[in-house]
Amino acid sequence: MVIAAEMASAQLGLGYLTWNAYMSQSLVGIVVGMLSIGVAGMASSGVMGWIGRHAMPWRRGR
């Protein structure tokens, strides 16, 4: 959601940089932006999973 909001109206962030690269037809910038968004998503998912495992010990068996 944050990335989509950045693409729509922000002046900073990964979404803005990716959208700006798209508008200037910079293929390298688009690919770097997409990879950066993917890495950021994987990292935030991993952090949230770690927090969930430690905050809810009764769910560790799943």
C-alpha cells in the first residue's frame, strides 16, 4: 500500500523512483526499482513473521 501511495503522490521513496523511471523510459531504473520493492517486501514479511513467532508462542507449531 505504501508503494502504491508513493507512486500516486509522493516525492520520495521506492514507488516514486520506480514511477519516475517509468515516465522517463529508463529500463534500468524500472528494473532496479522493481527489485528493490521485492527485496523490501521480502524483508518486511520476514520481520513480521519473526515478530509473530516471538509474540505468539502458542502458534509456533504451525
